[in-house]
Amino acid sequence: MRFFNIKEFNWKYIFGEIFLLFVGINLAIWFNDWNASKTIQKNKEIALEKIEEEIKANLEQLVENSTLNQEIPSFFSELKSLRNEEEALIISSPTMNAFTKKYPRFVEKVDSTAMENGRYRYGLSTSIYLEITDLSSIAWEVSKSTGIFHEFGYDCLYDLQALYNTQELVKNQMEKATEALRNKSMEELVGTLGFTKQLEDQLAEQYRDMLEGIDDCK
């Protein structure tokens, strides 16, 4: 039987190999973690860039269409002020011309009958159109489906969630306004648009605040 002499082993070599193996494993783990972290950061930045683009587009459409839609309550309010107690529209020609010039989108046809004192009894044929804003939430939904939104940070995530919640409320109100218009309920339409304006102003402010601070999410 052969016996090994422990002194025959090169302990420096053995420990050196073990050390190198240990360092190699840890370097591999560190590199994998670093690479994963870099990938997450890149995906996070891409997601935020897409959300930023989405918010910019939504804000532009929201402001433009809200301005047009708010002409509807103004139109009915001014038309009501021009009618007399019997709901008849008896006014002068210059007054009617100024009114139709102010609201060309809504007045299609004007009929008139001459009255006394240079006034006319007018009949109006009107058409009311709602501008439906396509408020997108695709970038936000994708970030949630991939789970990358968890990397945004609590404050950023809270603000984004609140923003898109308000956006959903605006879309719901526009559906109600569309239904009121479909039912030709002008009073309900005007009331709905009044509340919608409050939500739209709130949403526009949330959009601007997020665009101003979105770099903090990165």
C-alpha cells in the first residue's frame, strides 16, 4: 500500500487554483447581475420614452379637441340668451350675422321672416359634432404587462397611475356625451361637457406635470 506524504502537495498552487476559481465564479455572477441590471435599465428607459411620447400626443389632442367641444355649451348658452320668453328667435340681421359667424361649425341653414322694427324671426338648422379624443394608453399597458413599471419608483408610479385613471374618467365622460348627443338630449350634453371640462383641465395639468418630471423616473 502506498502512502501519500502531505508535504508532497503544492499547497500554494492548490489554494491559488481555488482562489482563481472563486474569483472566476464571483466575476461571472457579477457580470450576469450587471448585464441584467443594464438590460432592465435600458428597458425602463425605452418604456418611459414611449410613455412620454404617448402623453405628449394625448395632451396635444386633448387641448385641441377640448377647445372645440367647449364651443358647444357656449353656442347653446348664447342661443338661449337670444331667444325671447316664448323661445322665439326674433333679432336684428346684424345680431344674427355675428352669431352665425361666431359659430359656423353648428349653423347649417338660416330661415328668416321679416318682423317690425327691422327685426326678423329666425329659424335655425343646426348640426352638433363632438370631437372624440383618442387618448392612448398603449405604452402604459405594455409597461404593466412586461412588469417593467415596477422599476419606475413609487412616486413616479403613483403619478402615472393617477394620470391614467383620470384619463379613463375623461374617456367615460366623452362616452356619456356621445350618448346624450345620440339621444338628442342637448341639456344633458351641455351638462356632461361642463363636467368633462373639469376633468380635462385636471388631466392636462397631470400631463404637463408628468412631462416636466419624467426624467426623475429614469
